Amino acid sequence: MEEKTMNITFSYPEKQPSYDEMFESFLKPREHYREIFDQLSTFEALEFKEKENLSKLVSINQGITFTVYNDGKGIERIFPFDLIPRIVIKSEWDKIEAGVQQRLKALNMFLNDIYHEQQIIKDKIIPEDIILTCPDYNKQMIGVNVPHGIYTHIAGIDIIRDAEGEYCVLEDNLRTPSGISYVLENRVIMKRIFPEIFKESSVLRIDNYPAMLYDMLKSLAPEHQSNPVVVLLTPGVYNSAYYEHVFLASQMGIQLVENYDLIVQDYKVYMRTIEGLKQVDVIYKRIDDNFLDPIVFKKDSMLGVPGLFECYKKGNVVLVNAIGNGIADDKSIYIYVPDMIKYYLNESPILKSIPTYKMSDVNQRKEAFGKMDQLVIKATNQSGGYGMLIGNTATEEEIEEYKKKIIENPRNYIAQPIISLSTAPCFINDKIEPRHIDFRPFAIYSPDGIKLIPGGLTRVALKKGSLVVNSSQGGGSKDTWVVI
């Protein structure tokens, strides 16, 4: 007897509380999703499951992993990947691209200002105490001129859609933004698993990112270097993003090094090779500033290179991103980015920011405390979804505990309204269900300007109803298609 097969079912509620990327109303696809919707409707659940298993096998073979720490095990896992692409039309992408470029330009001007003239403080646009109390404000960088005046060469800006479908900036990632390797690998998997769907869609290419990154790194080297030596400095195999470090170094054809591979002599950095010492011109660092040089920063750092900071100050080596740029993605600084855009560029922000309560302001704190169940509380100097309280899922005890933490150190917290992130269709338990997503486009800032690849990392909250999309907390990802 022939086994009966079933096509995939769309398990969607009739009324969506959030903006949905695929559907404009109940199971009525938006125009740019129509072709994908029609093709998905022809798949049998078992057939799609087999393709999902094949994608997992590709991930295993490629070693596409990420470390999840909050389960107490801290072991590497295959990075979860949903096969249904997130699609962005070109006109929307153009707005995202322009908004990210504008934002990075203003943030870079801010960094240059606070490490030099500090005019934005003198003009009382940003309170001085916000700057001085930021743990990532690096006083050793005051007066240091960075090559071409660029502090943030590589950035990942987290963007969401609100209930009306408008793109908003959630946070800025300017220190060591991760995730680009998954963007590139997701595209490879999609082409391999669904060549027929991909071929029929006018998807803009993203595979030139490693070349863009390498060209930017080379362009920063001292002028007399016609063939500069570029390396990627990693904390090592126990770092959660180590796979990405290996991937990027391999794609660019540069050496992946750890601290013991480097040595400082006569204020220059050298790499140990089998042929002897070789001078290094540019270091793409994937290590936090505090660990870079045990002479200047954390004395007990086992990851840094003694003497590296003095080489950097003297201009004998370039560090990417620049030391000290972490202050620009401190969440207490986020509040002032729209003001920076107006102050430095004399422009209105292209992308909206989310209304934010400053907990160090007594009146704002009082207002926030009155509606904690409607807010997300975030620690200003943490990332990856850590140090966060989502008020509508928290217990009264958890809320009271956070209030105490805030009162003890109000500078360390902000509060924002809970925004129901947009949803996208995901293949879950043999059905297609909506899951909340966000979006991280990646920008490269070189002497030639700010460029983005047309796409980025769409992160998915795999748990039903969850708003936490962070990979480090068990989230997954999708391929992002920018289509003409």
C-alpha cells in the first residue's frame, strides 16, 4: 500500500499581533514573497525535512558552530539554520543602507571628538558624566590620532521592525561584531539545498565580503608598505566565535594568530614564522580592548601582547577596530545617537531609534519603575542577550531584584518598551510557523567610504513567542535575500 504524503501546512494565527515579513493578512503573501510561498506550498513535509537534515549535515561538515553559554555546558553546537529565506526588497534595503551609513559616520565623528576636542560635551549635547563613567571610555586613547580618522572599520547594526513595519535601530555593535561568517555560509547552504528556488530569484550577491574586508585592511597599512602583512588576532579555540575567526582568515588568505605568535621589538610587532620574525602591519583583532596589552590594560590578561599599545600609538601597527570605540556601543550612549546625527551631520536620522529611559535620571527612573512589566531592562555594557530582563515574562521577585540593581548603579541600566519584533515563517516541527526575528547588516568603513553587502544576518528566536534572538542564547538564523 502506498504511503500517503502530506504537503507542508502553514500553522499561522488568523490575526498576527506583530508585523509578518511574508504575509500581509491571513495566509495572503506579500508580493515579493509570492513565489516562495507558492513553492513552499508544493513541498511535502517529509521532503522538506530531508532538505533540513541535509543542511544540518552541510553545517556539520563545514564546522559551522557557536558556543551557547547559558545552559551551563558551554559546548559548541551546530548553528541552527532555518531554510525559509527572509526577503527584503531593494527599496527597503536602500533605506537601511543609507541609515546605517549615516549612523556610522556620526558615531565615528563622535569617537574622534571625545578623544580629542570633546566639543559635543562642551556644547552640552551629551553629559560629561555619561562619557567619563563608561567602562569602555579608554583614557589612554585621548589625543591619539588613528589612521585616516577611522575608529570603527567593521560594524554590525542590529535592526528590527516595529508593529507598523518600520525599521528601527535596536543597538550598535562596534567593538568586535560577529556573525558575518554565518551570513556567507547560509547563502552557500541555500544555493546547495534549493538551487532551483535561488536561480529563479533576483537575489543580490554577498560573496564579495571577504575581498571587501581584505581590501579595507590593506588600505590602512603605512603608506610605504606595498604588500602589507595583515593578521587576524583571535583569543583562541575557546572563544564562542572561533569558527568565524578561522573562516575569515581562510577566506582572506591571511594568518590567524594568537598572542604567543606575536612579539614586540623596538616598538614594532612581529609574527613568529618558521623563517624567522616577520613584521606585522595590520591586526584585525577579535579580542576586547581590556585584554590586548597586559602592560597597559588588564595586568593578568593571558590573551594580549605586551607592548602592543605603544606600537599602536607610534603608528607602527594598525588595529581594527580602533582601541576605545566600545564607548560608542555602550547602551547609555545609544540614547544620544539621534542628537549626534543632527549635531555632526546636520541631518535628521534616516532610521528610527527606540524610545529609551535613562535610569540615571531620577524622573525617568521613577516613570520606568511604574511600568516595569511593559519594559525591557538592559545592562549598558553587556551584549549577547545577557544582563537583560523582559518585564512581561518576569516574576515580581525578578522585577524587584532588578530595581535594587538599578538603584545601586543606575548608570549601568537603560529601559525600553517591549517591541514585538516582526515575525517570519520558519519550519518548526514539520510545519511552518511564525517566529520573531531581527536583522544585523554589516558595514565596512575604509578610507573610500562606508560600504555594505546587500544582506546580513537575520537572527531567529526559535522558541515560540520568545523575543530573544541572540545566537549565544540558542537562537538561529536565516539567509537574507535582497531582491530587485
